[in-house]
Amino acid sequence: MVEENEKIRTLRDKLEQGILATCKGALLNGDPARRLPNTTNISFEFIEGEGILLLLNEHGICASSGSACTTGSLEPSHVLRAMGVQYTRAHSATRFSLSRYTTEAK
């Protein structure tokens, strides 16, 4: 399990670095160190979360806006709001979850 988590963490970090380096206005939500190895949450300035999800889906990438427990809600995550994330950024928050089946190719 330790090796598997390290592999997933490495892929998650690579995904984050790529997004943050290439998407102007992208911001990591949450603590960069103390978190699960398989999940990242990123906000995109001036873009609606649903639009992001539609575009990702066109490329075969599954993601979600908001938290797993509020999937389907149009309201931004109450957790992100409690963390002080601005409403517009919380509204564009996109959650990416990786698994042991995730590879660099897909």
C-alpha cells in the first residue's frame, strides 16, 4: 500500500504541476502537504466549473466539481468557502481523483 500511495502521489503532483504551470489563474485548494495522495482540488479563475467538466469529458477525463458528498449541487463547496476560498474560485473548483489504475498516459 505504501508503494502504491507513493506512485499515486507522484502522478497527482505531476498533474498539479502541469495544470498550475500551464493554466493562467489556476490555484491549488487545500494544504499542499497534508492531504490524501490520490486527490487534488484546483480552482480556475474566470471559468465555470461545469464548463471545465464538459471540456475534460470530451477528452475522456473524469473529474468533479465540488466534493464527493455534494456532487450534483450547483452551489460551491461549503468546505472551500469555510477555508476562505473566494466564491468565484470555489465555484470553479475541480476535483481530480487518481487511483492505482491511473497511468501517465491516462
